Amino acid sequence: MKKQRMKILCPINKLEEARPLIKAGADEFYCGLLLGQHRTSCTRTADPKLDSMTFDELKELIAIARGENKEVFLAFNRTIYSPEEWRELKKNVTKIKKLDLAGVIAANLDLLAEFKGSKFKLAASSFFEAKNHETVQALKEFGAQRIIFDRQIDLVDLGVVSIFPELEFEAFIMMGACRSLANYCQGI
């Protein structure tokens, strides 16, 4: 099995966070996108403008990251979208696919299917709670190339990694930016 270098993936909410995080060692970033009044990702605040980027901000983040050989993932880290949110998201898929993102993180099988076959690396969100090789296999069939383990999984539990050497795996080492407990978002 080929050994891979461990990467540090950081959440980012504001452009001014990018350079200090890069200086601190971040290799990759993930963020939500504000589509009208709707967010693509779970939230830590009641105000969507405080923790989701606009298209213009996302493009600027991508430019900053690419200039430093870093990558940006767009998080669709919600399991459920209202019909209105889903219409807004679907209306913007073509525009999203034109971005120079490294990939997308999806917590919803419809979204994995929506981006399957695109240029993006597809990451299955921790919300899928991949705890066994059957779940990992199913996510792989939906196009996932990276599996993000849920927060309570520790490195000792990650035996499934050796079964799928063609996939990337991600585990949390810090949880300070999310109030989620066992992946059940408080949605506030």
C-alpha cells in the first residue's frame, strides 16, 4: 500500500482567515456557499452571511489557495434541503461545476449522484457515518473518492482503510469549530 502524507483540512468562513491558516499549515479548506438566502452547508450561526461564502468570495478563496498550492472543497454538508433550497442548489450546479474547486463534500446521496463524473473529487461527509466496509463500498459506488469518518471514530477503529487502498480517508482530530455531537447537527 502506498503511504500518503497526512493533510490538514480546515473549515473556513471568511477570506481573511485563509492566509493565517495557510501559514499555520493548512493544506486544504472547506466552506459552505450562500445561494440566495440558502446555505449549502450546516451552520454554526443563525445568520447565513456569517458562515457561508458568496460565489465571489469563494472564487477569491480558490485563487488564494491555488496560489499557495492548496485546495478548496465546497461543503454540501446538510442531509436535507427544503424543496426551495434544492431548486436553488440545482439552479447553480452548472455554475458550481465551472469553479476551480478540488472537490465537493456531500452529506446527501442525491448530491453525490449530482456531481458523480464531474472533475471534482467527491468526499462522502461524516454525516453518512461510514462505520463498516459495506457502507464504504456503497459510497464508493455513488462516486465517493474520499470518506470522512464521523467524529467518534478514532484511528484504532479505522481498519476499513486497508480494504480500500484506492480511496482517501479523513478523520477528525479537532472538533472545536462544530457543536455537532455524533454528527447530529443542532442547526443553529
